[in-house]
Amino acid sequence: MKKKLLVDLDYVICHPGFLKILNDFCGTNYKEEDFTEYIIDNVIGSQEKINAFYEYYLTKDGYKDAVLLDNAKDVLKRLTKYYDIYICSACVMFGNERKSAKLFKDKFEYLMREFDFLDPEKVIFTNSKNIFKADVQIDDRLPNLKGDVKLKLLFNAYHNKNISDEELKENNVIRVKNWKEIEEILKASY
């Protein structure tokens, strides 16, 4: 029986087009390294402008120009020999819950377009990732790594760089910087 591997999509497999859409809307040129937190609404301005941005955002496909992370596809394809891979991605936008359905569609279509070897029945959209039991979980947000998981890997991203080694150790989490590193760690548990 294969082991169960939960893998996040955004900032783990790809960089979605969120920042490009935000820059288009605001007329800015922000880069990921300009931020240290996941939620970056504070650069938009008033709540009224934030609401207008999300209305604008939902007219776009943030995965049309998503940037696939180096080696993500090849490593995931090799890992299918040893793991049942479940893509586990959040899709509900805070404050825009009822309008979030478009994100489900955009993410799913991206996954099916780019990862034809993944089982479409093993794509899970939920913001509650702590409910799962798995052998391995890879995510870019520490709060998402709270479930019943044997090996928890935090994928390095702009919004988690300030998490200390002590905090990772307290949570039994290992930081990883790329897919080659993930493959090396997982080879030890085949």
C-alpha cells in the first residue's frame, strides 16, 4: 500500500498570478520579497478599495500565468510510484466566501492542464487542512501543518521566512527550500 502525501498548490507547486493581478490593479510593481506576511491586502488601501480589488481579481484567472516551481512536476511524477498524492489547496477567500467558486475552477483546470498524471479524484479544496491524516504533508503555511501527519514539510516562501528554527522544532516541522530537497528527504522513507 502506498503512503499518503498531501501537497499544497500555491507557493509549493506554483506561484499563482495573484501578485501580477494586484500590481495591475494598483499600478504598482511589488515583488514577493517586498512582503513577509501571507495576507497583503494592507498595500491596497481602504476596505472599499480592497473590496474592489477582489471583485477585479475574480474576473481574472490567477493560474493562466502561474509559474511552476523548478522540478515540481518531475519530482511529483516520480513520487507517484511511492505515494498516493493528494493536492490539498485552500480556495475560499476570506471575506469573499460566496464568490470563491471561480478559484476552485481555475485551480482545478490548472492542475489538470499541467499535471495530467495526477488523479483528479485526489484533488481536495479546503481551508481546513488540519483534518487529514497522512504520512507526509507539504505546505507553505505553518498553521496548515497541524493535522495527524508523520512528516511535515514547510516549503520556504516569502511569508514564512520569519518563522524561527525553534518554532519549527516545537511544531515538528522541517523547512524545505526546493523540490530536489523534498525528493531527497522522501527517498529515505520509500
